[in-house]
Amino acid sequence: MKAKEFDKKFNNNEDISQYIDISKAKRPQQEQKRVNVDFPLWMIRQLDKEAKRLGVPRQSIIKVWVAERLKKAS
């Protein structure tokens, strides 16, 4: 399929999934790297309390809050 035909299908909201090899897809700047961080017990308790209130894992709270802080700092 030529790029023009692909673009036309995409622009017409047609299903183009059969033309895409997602096994090689990458999300730029989204690679993961594991880090270990030690928190005081009181912080863990507060994080768990907030995570439970929102119905999400503790890690999600930490990621969102760190991302928000980094966005403000830049």
C-alpha cells in the first residue's frame, strides 16, 4: 500500500490496524528503567491511603506526583 492510500484511510477514520506492525512500535521518551527509592514508613502509609482512596496502585500515585513536580520545575 502506498503512503497516500494509507493516509487517506487514516484520515477517513478507517481501520488501518491490519497495515501496521505494532511489534516494532516504540513510544519515544517512554522507555522504563527501574529505580529503588527508600521512603519513611509514614510516607508509605500516606501513599497507600491516597492510592486506596483513588483505587490505584501506590506506584501510580508516585509516578503522577513526580511527573507533576518535574513539569512544574521545567
